[in-house]
Amino acid sequence: MLPCCHHILSANRSASDHSPFPWKNPKNLPPLRDDDSPAHLPLLEKYGLPFIIDIHSHFFPEYVMKRIWKWFDGVHWEIAYRENETQRITTLKKNKIHHFTTLNYAHKERMAEGLNRWTFETHQHTKGVILFGTFFPEEGCLEYTKRAVEEYGFRGFKLHCEVGRLDLTRPDLADTFSYLESKGIPLVIHSGDAPLPGVYTNIRYFKSFIERYPKLKVVVAHMGASEVWEYAELLGIFPELRLDTTMVFVDFLATGEKTDPYLEILERYPDRVHFGSDFPNIPYALSHPICNLLNSSLSAETKRKIFLENSARLFGIQI
């Protein structure tokens, strides 16, 4: 067990003792873990949702995941689901998240291909998995991306502009993006500047990128974080652009404050928004973001699209 597990699972949580990122109500934090009957299950029945599709869940080799958790520990960001991978998959199913992506990303050369191979070898037979890979600007990028699609059967790719210091407009990525655009393969891209800004996270870099590949199926993680309204404007221009709700409508304000007005965007573009959780690296129970959205003022139709129908259509999942 890692050193701080007891601390993290403690019931006596205090915002001042933990992450420096703010909470909506520091004196009333949401539960850190689900009980045996997650709070959102009755709401799924109410809205006719047989299950949830999570477009933003993370899977790394265990040694990499532990290094990621160590970084979060350094900023006092609690990890709600600090379990082994088998336990984490069981947790997703218990929460009726029956389909989920294997998001990971590279931050240096000669890392992405190995992550793709690990993802395929480890999860090619995992029930409910939507295989996602990654790539990095380096020699052989297009070749191993093609292999991931054509041999491994990957359904999408994840890029993280802040962690990878990644400029999406780099010429050595052009062939890879063009290939994915021609194949209709989605990308989940963390291009926003929260919880931390990066050299290439400002929307001006993303806009220049999407203008070059207007038919590329891109899902912007965290709705673009602090630039949500700017990304929303792009939805009216690029018909294949999408947003995910990851860590937006929650009480932990790492990706922005006063997020309730963003519900207007979800109603305006109900077919272009996907539910994402950031599981397992979240400082609250999975039921928290699910309940917040299902208890919101969104229409029942929009709720069904965000939690199920939009991702089912994107990945060809039978409902």
C-alpha cells in the first residue's frame, strides 16, 4: 500500500488539509468513495439510461500510474480510486459505466508505441473497453499509429498538450492527423490550460490546429477548462468538434469556477457533448459528477445524449 492511502481514505476530510485547488463548499466536501449502492443508480433508471459510456477514463501500466499518483500527491490532490486495475474495472461496472476508454499519453519520445502495445496486450479482451492509444512527434509516429488502428483495432487516441508540451501544429504530426481524419478516428485532446497551463494550451494554438483539419473528430477534454466559451464558439464552425464534461460540473474547481452557466452550451449543442470522469484520478466519488449533471436543469433528452447516446453513436456501441 502506498504511504498516504490511509490518509486519502479517511472519513475526516478537510479542504484545508488537502489540495490547494479550491472547492465550491470547503466545509461540505462530496464523498470520496461510493458505497455499495452508488447514489446515481436511481437517477439512471429515472432517465431511461441502462448504462453510461465514459469517454475519459485512464489506463496506464501500473508503474506509470503510480508515478502519476506520486505527482498528484505532491500537490495534495486526493486519488479516490487508488486500487489495482482489476478493482478499478469492477468499480466502473458497479457504477454502471459499462463502456470506457483506455486513455493514456506520452510526454517524451519512444514512449507512445510501448503504451499502445501495453494497452492492446492488456485490454484487447476486457469487456466494455474502448481501446484508445496515443502518439508523439517522433520518427515512426505515423507507422505505429496505423498499426494501432489497422492491427490493434484502436477506436481513438489521446493527446495531452500540457504534459507533453505538445504543439498540435507541428509539421511532423501532419501526416498522422491527416490519416486519422481520413479514417474518422476520434481524438480526445487536453488542450485547455487547467488545472495547469502549458506552453501550447492556449486556444489560439488549438484554433490554428483545427482549421488545418476541419473534419477531424476531436473531443476537447474538460470543455476547454477556463476557455469554455471560446471552445463553444468553435462548435458552430467545425461540425466534427466535440467537448467532454470531465471535471467541469463538480464541486472541485480545478478546471474552473462558476461552471453552472456552461449548462447553456450543453443544451445548445446536445449532440456534441460527452460524459467524461477522469477516473481513477478524481478526488471524489464517481457518483458525484454523475449526480450533479443528472440533477441539473438539463432536459431529459440532453442528459440521455451526454451520458449514452452521443458516445454510442461515435463508437458504434449498441444500446
